[in-house]
Amino acid sequence: MPLRTRLLIIKLAIVLAPLALALAAMHFLLPGCARRREAALLGGNYTSQDIGRFRIVEPRGSCLAAAIAADMEAFTAALYAEYGRALSLHPLADRITIRLFATKEDFEHFAGARIRQDVSHAEGYYDPVSWSIAIALLSDEEPRTTLFHEATHLLMARSAPLGHPDWSPWLSEGMAVFFENSTVGGREPRLGGADRSSAAHVLALARQGRHVPLRRLVGGDDALFHSEAASLCYAESGLLVAYLLTGAGRPAREAFLRYVDFERQPGPTPPGTLESYLRTPFDTLERDWLAFLQRIAP
Ligand SMILES: [Zn+2]
């Protein structure tokens, strides 16, 4: 080998060696830093274990991890089997971290340090960057409902070809509310569903003209979903998705899934898009949706 080539190789090695060292250090130290930062935030009160596709962080002494991992496995398997293709869900390659917090305070302390969204009124959050979901274990709430809700957000957030999709609030929350009503414990998992008592509540308000009309719901921005009408908007969105996926017939279901695909593409969704996909004006959609609520209300 000519001297010049050898000297060039030495020069290159001198430049690349520190870079390689720095990369190796980042590779080994960054996960350690993340773990230490997490330990500092959580104190010694939490433990974590990897079970199948999930890493479960739970309060020390709690023994929910195995049951939660099994139910999340059943939920994601059913979701992928029935809607994986229709919703363009990416294959589940990376392990999802699920954090279960003992108290609302621990949840807010942890979430507040990591994400900017306001979680003071939330029972859970999802973070596509760290591929994780988190909930507070509240005594009056079934944790699976919130976990299925946040998992739906998380999986839909990664389904876009380019970055985080700009879902309309009604669609994002409607899908999450629809799938939070899944039951996976028994032999026959039931994926998604309509909350029948919500249906009765919305119907009663609609009779007095006090519900949120679909035109306003579908056109509503984040402000509407954080307003005083927020909980009604969540309930109505879930019931509208339930109607379009399970109650409006096959052509409407297929048209709705094509509409979801359109929303997934980059950029906002122009007004009138849902009507044109369903080939149904809002007045007719509203009437048929209320008739569906009448059928399912107890
Ligand atoms: Zn949500």
C-alpha cells in the first residue's frame, strides 16, 4: 500500500475514532440516562417488567402487569385482525411502554415533565415519540377503558405516511371512544361498541335541541373539545363512529373508512368532506344517526 494511502487511512481513523466513541457512548449512556431520569421522577415506588409486546410500569406491590399485558395483547390482536388494513396500522414492531400511576398526582407529575399538553383533566395520555401510554389508576374507573382509548390514539398516530396525522378532533376522539368500549376478557373478544347509556343521554338532549348538532361536531376544532360541551362532544363522536362502523350498513362503513384514509393524508380536511364521502347531507345523517341511537338506547 502506498505511503500516501496509509497516511490517509490514519488521518481518517483519527477523525472517525472520537465520533465512533461518542456514538457508542450515546448508545450505552442515553438509555441509562432516560432510565435514571424516569427513576428520579417516579421515586422508588414503581417497578417495570417486559411482558410480550409491552413494558408495564406499575406501582411497587401492585400485581396488575400480567393481566393488563394479556388484555392489551388481546385488544391489539383483535384491532389488527379487524381493522389493521382498513386503518393502515403499522406492524407492531417496537415494545409499547404502559405506565400505570397509583395517583392522579403521580400521573400529572410524570406527564407534566415530559409532554406539553395539559393533563389536569385527562385520565391518560399517549406519546408517539416515546411510543408509550400512561394512565392514573382511579378507584372508580376501569383501567382498560382508558388504556384502550389511549392505545387507539397511539396506533392511529403512527399510521400516517408522513409524521403525525392532523386528525379532526371528532374523528380522533370518536375512534378512541368507540374502541375503548371493547371487551376482550371472554372467549369471544368484542372490538369497539356504543355506550348505550350515552345514547339515551344524547337522545334526551336532542329532543330538547340541547345536543351538539353533527354539523357543528364534525366541523369542531380543539377548542370545542376543551369547552364546557367537551364530554358531550366525546360521547357524540364515539356514537357517530359506532353508527358509521356498525349501524349504517356496509356501503356507509366502507365510505367512512375511505374518509378516515383521506384524513390520514397530510393537511387539514376541508369542510363538507364527510358529507361528500358518505354522499349524505348532514340533515339526513343527523336524522339517521338519531334513529340509530333510538335503536340502541336502553
Ligand atoms: Zn382521547
